[in-house]
Amino acid sequence: MAQIDLDKVLDKAYADKNLPTILAAPVSALKGVSDRDGELLQEAFGVKTVADLAKLKYVRWAQALAALDTGAS
């Protein structure tokens, strides 16, 4: 089972929320993502929520490419 330190990845206002609430939250609920960043993500990709960001094909593609990296440079 995957684990994550919510205090490290979420804005303080969301750290004590349940998972469905976090996934439905705006992307600015993620630590380091500003309201303006959220606006730009919505304009560019239609991303409104944390769940939308997680499902964004470009994010999944980048994660897959990074997973292929064996560290050989």
C-alpha cells in the first residue's frame, strides 16, 4: 500500500482532510502550488482538482518516462 506524509505534500488547510476531500480540492491544495498556478493549469489543461491533475495524461507520461530512467547518464 502506498504511503505519503500529507504534511509534506498538502497545504496546511488540507492536511487533516479525508482522501475524497483532498482529491476534490483545487490543485492549490498541494504544497507549493499557488492559486495562480491552479488557474494556469485550468486554462492550459482543464485541470481543476487534485484528481484532475493525477489523471492528466501528460503527468502520467512524464511519470512513466521517469520510471524508465535507470540513473545511467
